[in-house]
Amino acid sequence: MKILYLTLTYLIASIPFGYIIGKIFGKDVTKEGSGNIGATNVARTIGKKAGVLVLTLDMLKGFIPVFLAKNYFFFDDKFVALVAITAVVGHCYSVFMKFKGGKGVATGIGVLLALSPKVALIVILLWAGIFLTTGYVSLASIISAFMSWIMMNYIVENYYYTLAALLASFIIIYKHSSNIERLIKGTEHRFIYK
Ligand code: G3P
């Protein structure tokens, strides 16, 4: 049962909504803008509505498996944390995208919302604060990802959830390597949507 649950979580989280919606609009988002399949690049290359749709769908594919594992199947914390990591891995290393995938921010927020709405809300506010003051989506994502496991540790005080948030933040920050390089060089673009 647990193996099946993890496999389904991985497959659902692997669905590249950004890529699919991009194709519906006649664009290959992997070849435009930052090349990422996330909501930011969809908003950047297609438009705000498409970006919001991708953001919602990417969040849901992280939220639903973790929420059900925790509140419907009542799995133990250790397994819920494993489901949380699997969802982020599924998005970032999608089997449908030759294991390339996205950067895990929206899916990570969905996962956080299911693990702890309180932590998720603080992280979202932090993200919004950094984005609105700097204009850099990537910087907001990197700092928020790093802070998520610290918040989880102090607010929820759950070892397994903290570990899941820590591993997810490693993956998310690693996936932002090219953004980090650009931020250091001063060549990262501030976000402007169509
Ligand atoms: O969620 C991804 C975001 O932090 C950066 O996206 O397209 O600017 O690399 P992008």
C-alpha cells in the first residue's frame, strides 16, 4: 500500500503542467525565457493567467498527496514526510521530462500547506516580501526554501517534517543553480510578466 502510494505521488507530481499548458498555447517553455517549466516562466513567456493556472496545478500536485496521507489515510509522520519529499522530487525530476523537471517552488508550497498551513503562510509572506522589494522571483524562492525548514523546526517541532522541508530546500536551491550564478553576476532578470 505504501509503495503504491509513493509511486502514485511520484507520477502525479511528475505531470509537467507548465510544459503541457505551454504546448496548449503553442509554446515550448523549455526553449523560452529561463527554460523552466514552472509558473514563473509560463507567466513570463505566455502570460499571467497561464502562470496562475500552472502555479495552482503545481501546488495541488504537492498538496493533495500529502494532505490525504496525513488527514485521510492517517499515515505516520515519517511516511507523510516521505510523501512530501516524493512530491517535490517528482516535480523536479519528472519521469515525463527525462528527469529534468522544474525547480519545485510551487509544489513545495503545496506540500508545506498540507504539512503546516501556519508555516506555509509565513513562507508565502516571506516570499512575497522579498519578491516585492527586489523583483527577483528566484531570490524570493531560494531564501524562502532555506527558511522553510527552520520555520518547520521552530513552529511545528516535528523531526520528520523538518527533515522533509530540509531535503526539499536542498533540492529547490540546487535546482536554482543557474539563477544563483546569474544573481551573483548581476544578470538575473527582474520579473516582468506579459
Ligand atoms: O519557481 C522558479 C523561480 O524561483 C525561478 O524561475 O523561470 O526565473 O528560473 P525562473
